[in-house]
Amino acid sequence: MIRMMLPLLVFIGLVGLLVAGLKTADQRQIIDSPLIGKPVPGFSLPELLDLERTVTNTELNGKPFVLNVWASWCPSCRLEHPLIKQLGRDIVSPLVGLNWKDEHDAALQWLGQFGDAWDLHLFDPSGRFGIDLGVYGAPETFLIDHTGTIRHKHIGPVSMDSYDDLVARIRQLEAEAQAGS
Amino acid sequence: MRTPRIPLILILFLLCDVILAQSAIEVRNFNTEVQELRYRELVRELRCTVCQNEPLESSNAPLAADLRQQVYEQIMGGRSDFEIRQYMRDRYGDFVLYDPPFAAHTMILWLGPIVLLLVALGAAAVLIRQRRRMLDERRGRAAPQPEQ
């Protein structure tokens, strides 16, 4: 009896495996960042709105901040932009925009057209800092705590589904910063 | 003379592939042949993280071009293959390597096939032994062995 059931059991097992594979198929695109829990890489980049000015990571030391990677050529960035603006209103921490692999003129035009959401704008036309951050597409959003450690990475556009979670995480980092100082 | 139609088409297809594969590669100048070989090897074993299963070598994605540039600059800067691989892993994780490292979470990848093979061999051995015993029994009934 068991012998006759064996092929059926193997078949059911295989079906289970494939269904599990299908269920997690959309997560397979997401590459876990090895940078979570690591310090944010050092940077020294021009401010997009004032190229004469250089922004370094020390400027942001001691407080949590959000680093949002965007580019004018990126349609998903346009999609998430209303929520990024909303985020700027909902949180106290600085919202830093990293303009990634973009052209200066195009970026400024984009800001003029869709509005500015960020407190600080980093300009990384070569994409060098993006590589240090392990960015593999725009948009990506990093949460960095008051010790300068990367705590969370959101890949792809921020959506209504992920917004509340993101805000909760930032509030958590803000609370930690207050408890720590 | 008969014209070899199909092989010609095949050759064209193959040529297409060669042209497409090479279009993504920038012209690079190396000081030594070893550097060039190392470069070719590294861009082949590093994955383009934005593509569907494509090595850096043949990818047209802008990020892949940037990463190739990184590999090139670091080779010219005297970094070792290990250091360059580590540089990529620190940023993009194990996913960037086509050969995943042998670690606890990749154990099933490396050992799974061997375990499956052993299970299959074991099952085959059991089946063969059973069948042989069955055959022996049947033969024994048909023509009893003379007692020794």
C-alpha cells in the first residue's frame, strides 16, 4: 500500500515545492543588502542645488536620516514622489535625496516639474557612491540611524503598502536617537 | 552544387551572437597580458545585478558598465582578484558571484545534488537486489539447484 502511494507522495511534495517557489517569485528579484547593520559608506559629494558646496557624511552624524535614491530618468521615482513628499512632512529626521547617475540640468528640471521633497540633495553623476551603497536600481530608500548605521533598505518605489511600515521604522530610529543622546 | 542553406543561417545566427556579445565590451588598455586575462575572468564570474542572469561581461546595463569600470580600475590599481571580489560582495552580497561560496546557507546548493545521487544509488541498489532475489527464487522453483 505504502509502495503504491509513494509516487503520489513524491508528486505532492514536488507540487508543494513549486507552489512555494511561485509564492516567493516576486521576492527573488530583491537582493538582500549586505550593508544592513554596517556603517553608511563615507561620501563627499556636491549638493545638487549648489554645486560649489560639498556635503560629507559627517554633516549628518548624530541623527537618523532617510536616504532616497532617485534620478530624472527613472519612471518609478516619479511614481513614488508624492509619497516621498508626504514622508518629508510626516517625519522629523532629514530626508536626503541622492540624485544618482543623472545629468544636472535634467535633475533640476525634474525638481522644477515635480517638486522638491528633500532637505538635502546629493549629486552622484558617476554613480560611484551608489556602488558603495550597493544600489542596483532607482528608487531605493535607506534608513540610517543616529550612529550612522544602515538599518533598513527599501528597494523599488515606496508604495501605500510600504509607507506606514517605513514611517514606523523611522519613528523607531528617532526614538532610539533620543534615548541614546 | 547544392547550397548548404541551413548551415549558412546557423552561421549568421552565431555571428549575431558574437556581435551582440562584444558590443557591450569597452576597449580597454592593459599593461600586461595577465591583467587582461584577470579582467576577462572577473567580468565573466561577476553577475550583473540589474539583469536577468547575465554576467557583467555581456551586459549593456549602465550599472554593469560602471562595475566593469570598477573592475578595470582596481586591476590597474594593483588590487588582487580576491580584493575585487570582496569589494563587490561587500556591496552587492553573494548574489553578485556566479559561484556561491560554500557556507551554511548555501549547503543545500552544494550538497543537495550529491545527497540526491546517493539516495538514487541506494534506491537502485535495493531494487536491483530485490529483483535479483525474486529472479533467483523463481528460477529456484523452476529448476531446483542440486544440493551441495
